[in-house]
Amino acid sequence: MLRILRRCPSDRTDALEIEYVADDDNDEELLQFIPQAFPNLRRLNILRHRRRETDAVPVVRPRSFCPRFYTRL
């Protein structure tokens, strides 16, 4: 997913939805890249799936990779 997103950064994108299979090797790098590549995002939806049902996939809070995406309703 990171390789794909690196090809299409845009300051015009205001909404982004991505769906991918979790990869422990670059999950954190992917989540840190998104706000840099898409600085004007107002809405972000991430669907992250496990590779296998038995795999543990840690929950990532929005504040941990980009505090400005976190808003209170």
C-alpha cells in the first residue's frame, strides 16, 4: 500500500479511504506517510485486515500518527 501511495501524493486530496492487509514491516511507515503526502485531508478511513485469522494486529489510534486527524464529535 505504501508503494502505491508514494506514487500519488496530492495536496488536492481532502478525503482518502484505503483498505489493505496488515504488514508488520511497514504499517507504521505507511501511517506516518499519509499526512505528509496528503496534507489537506479532512477525512481518512482506514480498513486494515489481518493476513491470517490468528494474527494479532495492534490497534492504532489516530493521535499516534497524526494528531490533527483526531477530532472530537
